[in-house]
Amino acid sequence: MADTTTRPLRVAVIGAGPAGIYAADMLTKSEPVKNGELEVSIDLFDRYPTPFGLIRYGVAPDHPRIKGIITALRAILGRGDIRFFGNVEFGRDLTLADFGAHYDAVIFATGAVYDAPLNIPGNDLKGVHGAAEFVAWYDGHPDFPRTWPLEAREVAVIGNGNVALDVARVLSKHADDMLVTEIPGNVYQGLKASPVTDVHIFGRRGPAQVKFTPLELRELAKSRDVDIVVYDEDFQYDEGSEQAIAENNQVKVMVKTLEKWRADDSPQTASRRLHLHFLQSPREVLGEDGRVTGLRMERTRLNGDGSVSGTGEHVDYSVQAVYHAVGYLGSRLPELPFDDGRGVIPNVEGRVLAEDGTVLHGLYATGWIKRGPVGLIGATKSDALETVTHLLEDRPVLPGATRPDPESVNDVLEARGVEYTTWEGWLALDEYEQGLGQSSHDAEGNPRERVKVVEREEMVSVSREGVTEPVSSPV
């Protein structure tokens, strides 16, 4: 049992994205801590050299409002009461046994970064891509290739959520218009060379069932020299649709936006087009010589309750690339139970379960690795609160660290030659990226706010050694 009467409760959080940072923050602000009953000592670990997880590597760079979440997360870590260890991989640099020795409890907040599969014929053709991989490329993820095959003039994006809109918007946008963001030089060069003219977004249900948010949808109309194209036959509303429009203000706003585009009969003269299709479900990726040449969709009909059924009518579209944004999956962690079907760590309200269904005391989960890849920041916060509440309730049964001295973790990492990064290292890298922006310019000749560093080695070098000369060149 953890003896927290004479020392702080030691907690490790694996994953430094919003879920992990919110969990750590809620622990520091919990009632037992505020009323002086308990002290906590929290260390936050991430396999990336930087904090902020999917906010840094999963949000489109032209979303400054969403990127602004980093400001709030930065304020939490900047207080100094939560330590950050970057470039440390669970299961490789530190094992479950290591964490058991140094911490009373471990919270897993590793998220979900891989694509759910597109299970239709032709999904293995060259030119079929998972949206998550493309997002990782344009966000400068250190573990993904530096180049991307942007060779198609006509592209299909399958999915009706915000990720699908992000992918379609980035694909259709002119590269020079992305220079006001933090995109790395290799991403700019790749987008600049793209021959794309038409991007098609497909959703299997109707306009009233889309999973976008109003902000994301409206942003499509802000892209320069990109026309939005909608089709009358896709605008069908059943009783379930009418109810959703009447009861949900977000749905009402989005349908109004779509109907406004539908009614717009002004000439379309842009060099690129973004097509929005509804009531169509993917049935086969078509190809020749191992490459994508088209996409076969089946028309669907609304059933009255907002659900759809296939009609048997098929429509073929000429495209040379297909991106599927049909969901994310979490990935298995070493030594932990895992639900491969749902892509989560088995748990009950955040308490991790063994394969036989018993609770593994001292192990917890939060965020997408707990509940699956659904919900936005509000759900992430409530998730973290539930997990932290149970952890604090479980104090009497926590196994207890055998080496609770905080510096003992540093000693182990250094003895193993792990080049871990710190919060101070992130501040150095942050300043370095802003410096790269100042030495680069947008399409109007203005200095850029920042240029993101892509190479892991460069991030680690800057974070650990305070390198001032750029290892790579900005745009």
C-alpha cells in the first residue's frame, strides 16, 4: 500500500496531450490536495520530444483557434508543479515494472493515432491513404515520411467528420495560402507541386447527419480560388433529419450553411473545386495496374430516423487517390491488456482491467485510449475527472512505489542513455521554431510566426543543448 502520509503521492501520466495534461492538472487541484490532506508529485511522459500530443500533430495547421488550446495547456505545464519527460517511450525506455517501482499509480493517456481500416475491395491499391497518416505528414510528425505522393488531379475523401474536412481543405488549398501557418518547408514544397483540381468529400448519410462542427464547415468557404460544389439530389430530409434540425442548434446552423451554398447560383470560376456529396456509401476502390483510377459509391436513402439503407444504385467517380477518414484506433501498449476491436485499454470508468475482468490496482486510463476516438475537449476533461476521482478513491489499495524519490527516475533514464527532453527544453525549441519563422516569409513577404521542426534529432538537439543555428532550412 502507498504510504502517502509521510511523502507525496507519486503519479506518472503516459501521454502529454490534452487528456494527460488535464488529468495531471485535475490531480493537483483535487480536494485532498487543496485541503492539505495530500501532496502529489506528478511526472508527465511522452514518446515525442514535445508536449501537446494531437494538438501539435493532429490538428490542421490553419486552425489557429483550435491551436489556441495549446495556450491553456502551456499555462498548466508552465506552473512548474508537473514535470515533463519527452522522448521517452513506454515499454522501451521505461517498462511497466519501472513505473511500478517509481510511482504509486500510472495513468495512460496515449490517445489514438492510427487509421481505422477501410474495409472495401481495392483498399490496398496504390493511392489509397489513411487520413491520419496524411495529417501526420502535413503536421510534421517526426515518425512519418518527409514526402507525400501528391500526384492526383482528382481526389476522394471518405468521411463526414472534422478530420475529413481538414484533409479536404488542405488538399484543395493553395500552398502559398498555408505559409501564414507553421507548416514545415517540406510540406509547403509538397503542396506547392500538387496538380489537384477537384476534391470530393463523401458522406453516407444526409446533410442533417454530418459530424462536422459549424466552424469547420464554414472555413471551407474561406479558401482562396476554391469553389464549393453541392448537388441537389443529395439534399433529402426525413423525419429524423427534421427533428435533428429543430432540436440541435449546431445541426440547424450547418444545414443552413449547406443550403446557402446550394442556392448560390453565381458563376464558379476557381481553379480548384471542393465537392460535397451526401447519401453515398463507398463500395469499391477501382484501379488498373495496381493504382487507383476511380471510386464506386452506392446511393443511400434515409429510413425516417436519420439512418440510411443502400438503394442498389451505383455511381463511379474518376479519381486517382482516395483518403479515408472513417475513424481512429488506439494501439496496444506493451505488457497491458488491450481490446483490439475497440482499440482501447479495457477499463471501468478509467480503472484498467486484467483479461479476467479484475481491476489492476494502480493502473488507469483516460482520453481516447480509455473511451475510443470520440468527443472533443469537453469530453476529455470529464473523462480525466472521472479517472482522477477513482484514483484518489483507490489510495488505500495502491501498490506503492519502492523508489519514490523523484530524482531516481532521472537517474534511471540517464543510466540507460535516454536523451529525454524537459519543459525547459520545450521552451528552447519553441523559441527556436519562432526564430525559424522570422527568417522565413509568407506569400506577402511578411515574417512567419513559426516554422515547425520535423526531425526528431533536431528537436532533441535544440531541447537538450540549446542549439541556435538551424539544422534544416525554413521555407
